[in-house]
Amino acid sequence: MTPGATIDAAFAGRLGGFDLDVAFTAPATGITAVFGQSGCGKTSVLRCVAGLTRLPGRLRVGGNVWQDDYSGMFLKPYRRPVGYVFQEASLFPHLSVRGNLTYGARRTTNGGANGLVFDDVVELLGIGPLLDRAPDALSGGERQRVAIGRALLARPSLLLMDEPLAALDRFAKEEILPYLEALQDTLALPVLYVSHDMSEVARLASHMIVLNKGRKVAEGEVGGVLERLDLHPATGRFEAGVIVSARVVNHDDDLKITHASLYGQPIDIPLVDAGPDHEIRLRIRARDVSLATERPKGISIRNVIAGTVAEINEEKNTAYAETLVDIGGARIRARITRASVRDLSLTPGSRVYALIKAITFDRRAYAGELR
Amino acid sequence: MLDFAELWSPIRLTIALATVTTVALLIIGTPIAWWLARSRSRFKEIVATVVALPLVLPPTVLGFYLLVALGPDGPGGMIAGLYGARSLAFTFEGLVIGSVFYSMPFVVQPIRNAFEAIGDRPFEVAATLRASPWDAFWSVALPLARPGFVTGAVLGFAHTVGEFGVVLMIGGNIPGETRVLSVAIYDYVETLQWTKAHILAGGMLVFAFVVIFSMTLLQRRFARAGK
């Protein structure tokens, strides 16, 4: 796909008692998350892109029209250069792992879309020892890795992943995530990644589309979308948070802590495998952040970041308020009670200290800076 | 001394009839089973009912209509006229046509069930891996439905071997042409040739046992392999 190309999609129609009306533009590089609660229509969107479900609309991928209702154009699913990874691996039970991997490879006509050959994919996904096994002799995580390999070997121009980790337990998830990250680094292959798991999105995606009840409610860079306070119904309160980038300063191997700089302010995180001056991506959930008007003393929380309240969004009929705190360069979200807002007399512009109880960080070191 | 050549003739004829019928049914029955399994047409259950009719109809009723259809004034007679014959009734070809109708439900039903058990997902996967529907039929549907084909072929073969009423109606009792096992046994009993009847009937008993027993074993093997 040519650089700068995009995926332009618009689908609208009724699907089994459910109205879908979604239009979006995704970059043709990197992972774009299609995010939302279950039943929001995100899988339907992916199926429409693959052509497995047909809804009125249009779809253009990197300059090629796949669907256009004005001209009656609808490319049959088997003519679309996509790779599709389903939630359940759905390997062909009558074929060995090798037979599954080569099924699409033998049929593809998509010449050098990603130039991947069999050995590369097997190596990348670590499935060499499994090649002669039957699918039913594999673990859930192994099966899903084979399914990913099978999709890649069909040499797609666009990879579609429908919650590929959702059916797996936590250990299998952790087993696969590094492979997905490795894919990102190795292939210049755009990915649409359907998920309802904010931590997956934060870890993998650079761009995201948020759906709610069949409608798009937000679209943009992951960091920017996560900052927004108005997306609760779609993103869920529990996982709401922001992604910020920090720079590694040094490590304390004894205490297993990495000292980093968050836009000039010191921040400590559990030991990260990244050298000094590397950019790392941190996710801070709103519910893990408290606010204080003075710098607290005698407290176990190590990360206290000075900032200014930028926005306060009180949630009527609940005890809570969502706040956005500008820390000079980035903004973090804090979920506090409305009573605290009143007691501390917080208003936009108030000087505060954000007390961060927990930080999830993406293990991967980023070369470039994140906005 | 028994005349084994006389006994062998109906056995050979029966095996030939059952083999030709089974092959014909696999060729005709597979697209019907596929359509019944995958179509969303309103008419499909009507077609399924027509296919299943021989399960309920007395073989003489089916045989009667086939006799009319295959006779000189029916479509069968017209086809026979193309190569100078007068009728398809009382011929081996006529028996094959009758057996195809008679054994159709025993072949179509297991294959249809096997196709339905596959579900949509493998075909969606195949489509996203560039397989056209025709390609996916051969590379996914047929291999996955293999147990259904084995069951259908065995049942179709065995059921044709055991056919009596229809044969009697449309085939009569012409040695080497339409005199199959079941008719031969009936004939021997009628003419009090008990020894010959015993040999053929005992052979059928063993055959039936072997068929059902090996089917059970095969299905258990498939069930294990499918896990």
C-alpha cells in the first residue's frame, strides 16, 4: 500500500434488530483499534470490511474500491486482499498446522504485499515445532498464533483482527501480545484491531475508533481519544485513563525501579527493560489517580506530579467527578468524588498534585515521541 | 449337488446394482444435500420432504409410479426409444433408476447433516484466505463432511441390496438382468428350494451384521478424530 493512503469506510444498515451507521478513516499504517463495549457493532464493521457481511455503504482501501453502492461495486470476500483473524482460531481441523498455514498462501495472487515467506512467519510467531501437529493438539495460544500466521501468509494488504485475544486466558494473552508487537515492528501492514479491552488497545494501537451502540463516538490518536472525559458510555469507567510518554533516566537494579522523567517531573516505575533516554509509553488509569492541593508528606505513593486542573466533569447522579490535569506537556485523568471537588474547592486553574497509585506501562520502548 | 453358478448370478447382479446406485447417488445426492444444508430458500423443506418420501411410502406405491414412468408411455420409454428399446421397465437400467429414488434419503440425509454440522465459520475463513466458494467446497466442505459421506454410501449400498418391493414392481424376475438377491430368495422359497434360500438368506444376515457393525466402529473412529 502506498504511504499516506487511508482506509475510508462508511456502512449503514440494519443487522438483526440493530442499527449500524459508521463512517471512519483509518491510516493505512500501524494498528487502528476499533473499540467499544460488546454489542456496539465493532465486529460487524470488521465483517463489512472483509465483505463477509454486506451492508449498504462504501469502502476504499489504499486507493482500491472494495465497495461502492453508487456503481454497484462489491468485491467478493475471496477477492479482497485481507487477512482475518477470528476470535476463535477457527483452524481447519482436517489440515495439519502446516496445511492451515499454506492454505491461503497457495491461493493468494497478492504478489509482494508484505513479502513474507513461510519461514519468516513461522520464525516470527515461534510455531516451528508445531508444523506437523493437528490443530486439536494445540493450546489456545498456539492455535491463535497459527491463525495469525495463516492470515499473514495469505499476503494481505490489510489485516483484520477480531478480538484475537478475547477467548484466551491471561497467560495465553501474555504469550501472544509480544508477537503482535513484533508484527508491528516487522511489517508495514495496516491492522484493524477490534477490542473491548482498553489495556490491549493502549498497548498495541496508535489510532483508535470508538463505537457505541452502532455509532462512532470518537476517532483519532489513542492518546488524544483517551484524554476525553465525555466517552464514558463507550469506554467504560473502570478502564478510563490516558497514555503518556516518559523518558528513561536510569535504573535502580537493587530496588527494581526505573527512574524516568515525565515532561521534566520525576516518576518511578517498576523496572523497565529500556536504556536511558528511551521513550516509554505509560498508561495511567483515572481511578488510580488522586488529587491533593498540597504536596503530601509521609505517604507510600511515590509518584506525585504537580499540575493544573484543566477540566472538571461532574457526573450527575453519581458520587464521582472526572478531572483532567495539565502536567505541562501532557494531561492525565483523575477520578475523584464530587465531595472532594467541593471540599478542596477545585476549579479549572487550581494548582494540584496528582498522586499516582499505579502505572501500567507498555514494555516496548518507542523510538519516536508520542503525542 | 448345488449349482453355485445359479446362486452367484443374483449375488453379482445385486452387487453391481448397489455399486452403480451408490455411485449415482453420491453424484446426484451431494449437490442436493449441499443445497438443503446451505440454502435459505423457502422451498427447501418441501424438496427435503420429497427426497424423504420413500422412507414412508410402501415400496409398491413407489414401484407402481416408477413402472408407469419407465414404461413405454412414460418419460423412461421415450428415453429407451432413443436407443431402440421399448421401455426401461424390466431392465437393469430401470432398476438403477428405481433404486436411486428408493435409497436417496439414506444417502442425502447423512451428507446434509454433515454439511450442516460444519457451520458458516470454516467457509468464512476459506473466503478470507482467497478460496472461491467452488474451491472451498472441494477443499473444506468435502473433507469435513467425510463421515457423512461414508455413512451415506454404506447406508445407500446396504439399503439397495435389501430392496424387494420396488424391484418386484419394476424389474420382475429376469435372471442376470433384474433377478436380484431378495427376489431370488423369494423365488426359492416359493418353489420350495429351501437349501438355496438358506444360503442366500444366511449370507444376507452376515452381510447386514458386518455393515452395521463396521459402521458403528467407523463412526466411533470419526468421533474420536473429530475431538
